[in-house]
Amino acid sequence: MSRPTERSDTRSGSGSGSGSGSGSGPLSRFDDWLDEETSPRRALLVYVVLAFYYLIILFPIIYLLLSTFKSQSALFAGELIIVPTGDQFTLSHWARVLTRGDFQLFAINSVIIATTTTVLTLAVSIFGAYAISRFEFPGSKSMILAFVSTQMLPGVLILIPFFSLMFTLGLINSYLGIVLAHSVGAIPFGVWLLKGYFDDIPESLDDAARMDGCSELGVILRVIVPLSAPGLSVAAFYTFVLSWNDYLFVSILSQSAGTRTLPFALELFQSSNAVDWGAVLTAAVITMAPVIVLFALVQRYIVEGLAQGGTKGF
């Protein structure tokens, strides 16, 4: 019976000693309501704040998705229509976009270019990071810093020199030229990130694999790569998004619809006189959908990879 009394005395003492003017004010009562013993209340407040935050973040995306099902009259209505119903609902925008041949071609180009860029970037990044992590050679310690420094430069600075180089090599208006442009921007990040993971893998595992008969390539594929799965997920997702969303390099390296990607698809539904807003909204949703789906599939590995590898690069 004495312990509850001591606790109540302690609370009353702290309340009276915390301040003459604010000890019994609204803030004090709010602190009592969020007392450590009432953790469900504290958790409820946290979830309410998070729900409000994500509602603000996700509302434009949800509204964009719902707008693709609105008729032209509903899109230009003077009132806010969130969920279309009745005559306001239509699938004509989706049918118009998905059945357009050049839009389908742009989508295929995006898949081919982004996938190839991701594979090429991971391959080069794995071998580059392994070499810097496991071998000593002149400039190896400063090479990572040089790689990271390249990420500070805007892509527009190398746009004209890169175009001149691709023109000299005959890679203008080709998949290979665009893939190389995207890989050049993604490889430095991939090498920096993966080196941090490779540094944390004990070299004794490499030696054990060699004793079992593995070659240097076998050590990389059977030991290093499986143990660095979170880092590889982060590098792959970053590279895929970088290539999928790129507009700058594709705009100068692509000279025809045969190599254009989905960021250019929005231009298909507008002219000098009018804009088909329903089709533009639908094309935008289709363009961003693969990135959202991919993130949902690998987000656990991405969070783990960023948490483990964010401070290991140097």
C-alpha cells in the first residue's frame, strides 16, 4: 500500500516543482496523458501522426490514379471529384493509351534499356568494388572518393561531350548508347555502396573458398555476392529508377521512336492546339507504376541495405 502513495507523491512533487506557471497547465496535463505507463496512448498518437503524414504524401498519387477513370467532363468540372461514379466513370483513357502502338513501343524500349543498364551496372560494380576492397594498388584508397565526387556534378555538364563521344562511336539512336549513358551515371554509386559491404565480409571466407577449389570468380559469385544481397538490391533499384526515369540523355541520344522511352510518352497525347489530359494522366500512372511495384517487392532489402551500407563506403 505504501508504493502507490510514494508514486503519487513523486508525481505531485514533480508537478509542483516543474514551474509555478505551467505545472498545472495544458502541457502538463498532456504529459500526464502520455505517461510512460500509458504506452498504448503514446503509440496511438504516433500512428495518428504517421497516418496524417502519409495521407498528405499519398493523396496526390491516389488522386492521380482515380483521375484516370474520370470522363472529360469530370476532369474539367469546377468541383473536386475524388471518386468518379455513374457517368463520370470511364475506361476510355486506358483503352486509348494501351492500344496506341508508339506507346507500346516506348514501354518496350524502357524495359529493355532499364533492365540492360541494371545488369551491366551491377556486373561492373561488383568486380570494381571487389578489386578496390580486396587488392592494394596505387590510387585504390582515393578512387572511391573520386567515384563519389562524380555524383556531385549535374548530368548536363557532360551532355555535349558525351554526345560527341557517342556520335564518334556511331552509337547515336541505339540501345547501347543510351545504356552506356545510364551506366556511367550509376556505376560510381554502385561501386561505392558495394565496397562497403565487401569490406565487412571477412577475407578468411575468401581463403576458405579458395581452399575448397574456387577460383577468384567463384569466390565472388559463391561467397561475396550472396552475403551482399541487401547492397545489391539497393544498387539495382537505384540503377533501374535512374534509367527508367531518365529524360535528359535519351532526349539527345534518341533520334527516333525506335529508341524513345516512357518519359517521352506524355508528349504523344498533346499537340500545339490541345492536350488530352485523360490520356496524359493515364500515361503518367503507367510510367510510374513499375517503379512503385518494384519498390514494394524489394523495400525490405532496400531499407536493410541503406541501414547497413550507408556509412561504410570510405
